[in-house]
Amino acid sequence: MDECINSEKENFFLNGIKDNLNKLSIQTYHHEGYTAFIQSLKSYYKQNMRLLNTDHYQTLFFENQRIYTKVKDEPPTKYGEDAEVNHSLVANGCTIEGEVSNSILFRGVTVEKGAVVKDSIILQRCHIKADSTIDYSIIDKDSTIASGTTLKGIEDRPYVIAKRSVI
């Protein structure tokens, strides 16, 4: 994936996997159930946002075999007095004082008062400071978005911030 990103190649399956079959150890597993084919940044965004549909979420996480990951116990999400959250998936350990809509927030995300996050995917431990606007974006883990910053992508081309960035 790093090679694809550095070379600005958008098709991870063709350019990252198929072109490197001689270097990779490929294994198979028979699976019946919910699947999503992620081959590009655009499809990563689209398939993640599909999880906001209750039917897709339920099918992936509660039917057939369950999905297990490492346990990362954190306190429940803390919602501030002025927080507004709708149609979003919010993981534990978050602090939300601003507005979040149609978005996915991973563990430990902070959205300060006055910040607005819409149609976005915010990964672990990101900090969205006051009065920022995040629209159609993917913010990788451990990143900080400064007060008053506006990041705006479009549905077919979300704005992407690399991990551990300070913007």
C-alpha cells in the first residue's frame, strides 16, 4: 500500500497485490456472508460509509461468525452539553462537544466545541479542535486538526490526512 500511495496508484488490488504476487504470501479462506471489495481510496471510503446503513452494520457484525479484535477497554464516549450527533458510528473513549453527522469515529477521537464533522471517517486518537470543519474527509490516526481549519473533499474524492499529521 505504501508503494501505491507513493507512486499515486489508486488500485491497491492491481498495483499493490497483483503486481507483487512474487513477494507476498497469499492465503485463502472460505467465507460466506457480508463482503466489501476495497480496491482504492474511493472504495475504502464508500464501503466504510455503507456501515452507517443499519442493515449492512447488522449483517457484518451480528450475523454468522462474529468479528473479534483486540480488546481495548476505554470509558464510554463523553458527550458535551452542546454536542450534536446523528447518523454516526462512534467508538468508545471519544469526547464530543461539537457536531458530528453521517460519520464514523474510531476510539479516542476528540471533537471540540464548535467543530463540525460531516460525512467523514476519523481514525483513532485524532483531535479535531474548536471551530474546525471537516467534510468528506478521512483523517488517519493520531492526527490533530487545528482550530478554525476547514478540510473539504467530495464523496468521490475524500480529502485525506496521513497519520500523525498536524494541520
